[in-house]
Amino acid sequence: MCRHLAFVGPPRAVRDLVFDAPHALVHQGRAPREMVVAKDNPDGWGVAWWAPGAIEPRRYRTTTVMWEDTAFADGDEKAVALLAAVRKASPNTTLRAENNAPFIAPSRVGPLAFSLNGHAFHASCEARVRDALTPGTPLDGDTDSEVLFALVRERIEAGHEPADAVAAVHDVIAPGPEVHVNLLLVTPDQIVATTWQHSLHARTGGGATIVASEALDADPAWHRVPDASLVVADTDHVRITPLGGNPS
């Protein structure tokens, strides 16, 4: 059911976050500590990042098992904003790079990157999620993640701020106690995330914020985000508010 992370702050090597930190994304993918649905994430991975001064993000996606991937050559590049995810494929989806987060697209507020940790095509909510999508919306793959990203973009283009758009899509899913679903959206200067029966942690300091499924190291500045929460963060602040409903 995936692990993901986001970063905004001063330039930092992409590799630090995805491979080199003590519990970097690659370790969370191979040996997660807080995953509740599966034991690992072997179905590929991806990362999108904004280099200093860049308007558009760069992106790398592959179906190669992350801890076996020797092809990623850009790890030493610096990022001022980043979203990365390692995948455990949901049922009835195919293993191809187009189905791997991050999904990226332009918007009226600038380029966006998105990932899902969870399963929004659960029997209790799949029809509702699919029916919310505007007919004819182009999709490259067959995942719930891409559908949710399209729903977020529709709301942003309609005038919602990113945090409001993400919260509105969570309401479309309307997950019950049998659903595990965390959303993650990144712009060049903001992180928006939700929690619903999946772990999420945040750390702010030194003009940088990281939001991740699991803490990247033992720094006591990390704190666990409460379940059923909406997170809105920039380089200096993390604001957490309750989402509607209660998973328990």
C-alpha cells in the first residue's frame, strides 16, 4: 500500500531523502515499520523534484524494485521541493511506470505532484470515486491514484486552494473503517497531506519540512500526525486540522 514522502526547504540532495537517510524511502519500501496492509513495496518507485530556480519538476519513475534499482542517476541533484513514493500495487492494476507515483501536471497554481498511500478503489467507495470524475478525463494508467489526482486538479482549476481541493477529494472517497488512504500533494512551496488509517510523520526545522509515511531518522523533532487529519505545511510551519468523519 505504498510509502511516500515530501520535502520543501533549502537545496538538498535527492539521494539523501530517497536512499541515504537512516530510514530513507528505500528502507521504508523494503522493511517498513508501520505498514498495516502489506509487508513490503516491491512494485517500483518514483520521485519528482524541483531543482533550485526551476519552475517545472523533473521526474523519474520505474517498475524496478527500488532496493534493486541501479539506473537512477540523478540522486546527487539538489531539490527545493520533492515528492517520492515506493509502490505496492493495488489489486487489479498493472505494473507499468505510468501507474507509479508521483503523478505530475500543471495547474493554475503551478505544477503539482501527487501520490496516494492506500486503496481508493475499495468496494465501499470505488463507484463513488469513479463517478466523481468528469467523463472523458484523459488518464494514462488504471490506478485509483491517477483518478484522485485528476479530481484534485479539477477542484484547483475550479478555484479551490490546494488544501481545500485535497480535503474535498477526501470527502469524495468518504472512507470508512475498512479503508486505508493517505493523500499527498506537493507544489514548489507547499505540502498538503491527509491521514486515514495509514501512518504519517512530520518534521520542521532549519527552514525545511519533511512529511513522510515513517520518520527518516531518530531526530526527536519528528512527530506523528494524528489519524484523520489534514496537513498543510511550508518550509517553516506545519498546520494540522481534523478531517471529517472518524475511522474508528
